[in-house]
Amino acid sequence: MEPHRLVGAAEAGQGDPLLARIITPVAKMACARQALSICSDLVETFGGAGYLEDTGIPVIFRDAHVQVIWEGTSSVMAHDLLRALGKAGAREAFHDDLDQRLAQADQPGLVDTVAEVTKAAARLRQLTAEADEAAARPLAWSLASTYQAALLCEAARQDPGDRRLAAAARLFARQPLVMADAEPECLDLLAYGGRTGDPARSPGW
């Protein structure tokens, strides 16, 4: 819901349009892809019944799957993020917002979690400064995961009486928040072959 709030505030002249511009493609990509993964687990949870049209579950799965196309494929959203980061002040707006959320997430039970997310945020600051097309998707997923983790920490602080919120933040932050850097050479190798002794299939080597 936070992306909706950011966009609404920006449209009303009460928020930062640069921040909303960055969060929009990241949220669309992450929500669409995560919904697909969750719905796939839903089908599996029901076993054979989950595969039968009579249950209505396959419809849910197809509706989730179309979002990764309808809302823009992961690659399209990742490249849209690069365009957003290229706008003057946009990168700073994102990192300032992320740092502010983490600074306010002072829930006692989340000290270690906030430290891990803060470490990821620092690494992200380096990656966004060097963003290029080869690393677009890993960068987009890194932004999505780190921002989601920060939001979960923030939610836990807002309602400290609900221990489920802190537990959700801890569980989410256990996953790698910043994906490994892309390796363009390996991608070229997979795409073009690059067999030993075959220069025609080994561009750049």
C-alpha cells in the first residue's frame, strides 16, 4: 500500500514525485512476481485438487500470472527503474527515504534485523551510483527486497504490541536483500556459446 500512498501524495503536491517515480516500477515488478510465486504454492498446497478447474484455484493462478505481463515484464520494469534513477535527484530521494525509515525503526526486538537492512541499504547506494543495463534486474530486485524489509521494520515499530510484525520483519530480512552483481561475460557466454577455438561464437574474447 505504501507505493499507492507515495503516488497519491505526489499527485496531490504533498509528496516527492521523484521517490514515487522510483518506487512505482519496483513495486509493480515485485508484487506481480511475488504473487505468482505465492499462487504457485497455493496450487501445490491443494495437491491434485489445486489443478482442477472446479476448485477455482487455476483461475487465481492464471490471474496472478498475467500480472507479470500486463503490468510489464520484470525486464521492462527494471529498465524503467534505470530511467527513473537517471532523473536528477531521484537516486538521492530514494536513499534518503530508505535511511529515514531505518533510522526510525528502533524496535528493541529488531536491532539485528535493522542492522542487516541498513547494511543492504549502504550497498545499494553504491550499486545505484553504478547502475547499468547489465545489472538492471538484480538491482531492481535488490531495491524491492531492501525497501520491503525497511517497511516491515517500520510497521513493527508503529505497533510494538503486535509481535507478529517484528517476526515478519525478521523472517523477511533473513533472505539475501542485495542480489549478487551481474556478470555480463557469463551472460554473453550463455547467449552466444563461446566454445574454445571458435572465435565466431566467442564475441569479446
